[in-house]
Amino acid sequence: MTRPLLITDCDEVLLHMVAHFRDWLAEAHGIDFAVEHENWGDALVRKETGEKVAMEEVWPFVDGFFDTEMERQTPVKGVIEALDRITAHADIVVLTNLPDHRRQPRIDQLARHGIGHEVYTNQGGKGDALNAILEAHRPPVALFVDDLSYQHHSVAKAAPQVWRLHMVAEPLVAQHRPKAADAHARIDDWAEAADWILARFAEGAPAPLTEAVNEA
């Protein structure tokens, strides 16, 4: 018999990224990163000139961080204990938006922190990738965790039966992000989140449509 399935994002859910990216930009490139900006085209400013970093220059910096700085990333408070609790009742996979060639580095990175679950890479909206995971695992009930509102919309449209938990585990960012309209709940603490996840799995029922999805 298959078990329930947790499908979780990585950055700002399992591991901190933004704060470490901000520190590296300042140290290595003389760039201030205002993490409260959701649009990173408005967030990066060169210290010497006060000029914004153009959006086409932002992504090379992100690539550079993942090329050389993944060891900076640290686990979110309580995540190891929460995943251990959940693993006793469900399977867990990580669905991370990284290029496919970064899958093994992500697996190795998570393993160094004691997180040894299956990893899937993806680019863009996660709805189609999540459906492929569901097809492979065929769980009786599934739950998705991500920090980005547009990913909850993607999953809500592609797989509305999947429970959706909005989590922004980086406090520097969480205070500036409202609950995703297409998420069933917003919880930024892993101890509380584990209780909510396990309760959904214990119920064993598919998720109801959210109002936002019904209207879309």
C-alpha cells in the first residue's frame, strides 16, 4: 500500500538561501540586496554607484551563488526534526527549481544536513512536474509546500486535489509576504507545520478547491 506523499520546495523552506545570497553579494560583489523586494530587479543595488542591477545581470549572480556558495546554506530551524516525524507516516520528495545539472549538488548538499529524500529538479511552474511525481508515487493523499505564491497557483491549477501549504521560513522575507491565495494554509514554523501536515495525512482526504482556484 502506498503512503501519503509530502512534496516540498527547498530554498526558504528546507534551507536558508536569501540571507546567504545577500551576504555573498555584499562581500564578493559590493552589492546591497534588499530582500523585502519580491522583484529582484528592484532589489539589488551597487554600493559604489547606487545603481540598480539590471534583471538580466541578476540571474548570473544567482548562478554564481549556486556554482560556488551552496555550502553557505543552512537548515531552517526545526526542519530536521519535522521531516523525521513526517517520514514515520509518509514519503517525502524535494521538488526544487534548479537546472537539472544541479540535481546532484542539491542531493549532496541536503545529505550533508541529514536530509536524504528523493530530489526532483524543475524550471518554471511546478504543476506539471508535481503531476509527474504523483504518477510515479500514486499516493492516497499528497501535500505540497512552497514559499512562492505563483507555485501554489501552478499546483492548484494542475493538481487541485493536492493540499498546499505556504511556508516562508526566512524571517527577513516572511514579514513582507502575504499568504498565497491558492494555498490552504500559511505556516512559517516547521513544528507547527508538521502538525498540520500530519493531520491532513491522517484524514486521508483530497484537498478542497480554494476560492481563488474556483474563480480562476
